[in-house]
Amino acid sequence: MTDQWNEGAPSARSRTEADLMQVIPNLRLDYVDAEWARGVLAVFEQDRADILDDAEASPRQLSQIEYVMLAEDCQAIGMLKYGLGYPLSETRAAFAEAAKANLRVFELRGTQAAFEVTVAGGEEAKPLREPGATDDSLTNSRRGLYSMYVALIAGNATIAREIAVHVWDPPNATYIGPESEVCTLDDQQLAYAVKALLMGKKKEALSYLRIRRSTSSSAQVQAELIETLITNRKPEFIAQLNDLLDWHRQQSASVENRKNIDLFFSIPGLALCSLALGCGLAQRSELPEHEVFLPLNFLNDDAVDMP
């Protein structure tokens, strides 16, 4: 199982003495604490190795929650390697592995049992969920949105579209709310819009963008970027992309975000640039150059063939 899973990717324990003695790369992000980042990278690499090795030793297929952890490990590895100055190919490989793991998360929807929660009310205690309930939050639409973004950055439009098919939330999902750390209404609307766009349903995608309820600058700008992409308005797309990068720089500059690896580059910005290049809305030379938070060298000009 793991041999097939890791085809084309470095093995879980492939580091040799020569690898460990290689020249330490120069930081891409000068605000990053290199010693801290290398330590965190080692933890994520070890966790990835343990997940794959455990499944291989059994042998068995990974569970849905293990694929969640594997996807998160691989994405973190890619972001950390980017910030630390590793070759872009290593971040791309990590994102490609994350994309495959994310797809399995969504394909395994409904297979992970929900945590048992008991609510005490007065003298009576009763379970919060019905017996046999599954954990639908693992396939929440925010995870779907970023899973599609990661696949697009990795240059795999096929996986992005396969994930899109599985992106939906059950009615009255308890994990969705204005202040939810799992998935907000903004996240849901953006996810449904990107899903519709990838499936060639542009009018439907626009309908989700019209009803956004955002108080988040990032969510607002993402929605406007998607809208300008659908309506083929290049100047506005580039202007909104610069607004997204301005927001990203502000977030990255704050002391409390110095160790937020999700901000090492703009995942939404790079994914939407992939769509813009793929559909011919813009050429690489027209997009922001030499922007550390938007590594366009990740992308091929024809990375995504838009329907």
C-alpha cells in the first residue's frame, strides 16, 4: 500500500548521511526563526513517516482520520521547506502528496465514527449524537476549499475536480457558524463557488459569491478574485490579487503570526493564479513578480485547463 502511495515521492525514511550533511539552504522568509522551523519540520516529517510505516507494518489501508493527519503533515512540510529555502520542487512534491491524501479523506466520507459526547441536563444525561453517527466535520467545506487549492498549486487539476465532487456540508451542520474554527459561512460559500467553477458551472459559482456574509478581508478578496476570474476581467483580477497580497503581508508582519506556517505563502492567491494562467486570463509576466508570498515559479502556464 505505501509503496504505491509514495510512488514518485521520497520514502518515509530516505535520509542518508549525505542528505544530513548537505548545505543548509538560505531562508526565503527572513522573519522565520530557522532553528525553530527546522525542528518543527523534523516533527512533521517524523509524524508522516510514522503514519505510513504503521500502515505498512500492519498491513492495512489508512483510515480517514489518518489521511487527514497525513495531508496536514505533508502541507506543513511543504510550507516549512518553502520558508526555509528548500528547492521549490520539494514543496511541490509535498503538496502533491497532500492533494492525494485530501482526496482520500473525501472519498472516505462517513467512515469515521463521531466522538461520543454526553450532555448532562439536570439529573438526566444523554448522548449528543445518535448511536452510529459519523464525523462529518472531517469533510467540512473549508477543508474542501483548501484541498482544492492545494491540488491546483500542485498542478493536479484532475484531483482538484475529484475533490470538488465531494465538497458539501450536511443540512444544519453543527460545525458551521460565524465564529467556528472548523468552517464559517464564508468558507462554505467560497468552497461551493470554487467547486462550481471547477465543474464548469460559472453562473452557479457567481450565485454563491453574491450571498457572501464576510467580515474577513481575506474571504472578501478571494470572492472578488473568483468573480473577476469568472467574468474575465483581467485588470480587476490583478488589482484584487494585490489586495490579497497586501492583507497577507500585514498578517505575516504581526508578531503573533511569525510562527504561523499557513502564512508562509498565499495558498488562495497561488491557487487562483493557477486558474487564471490555465484559462488564459493572464500571462505570468502580468502577475506580481518577485513576490515572496506568491511563488509563481511553482506553476505551469497551462496548469489548469478550465472547462
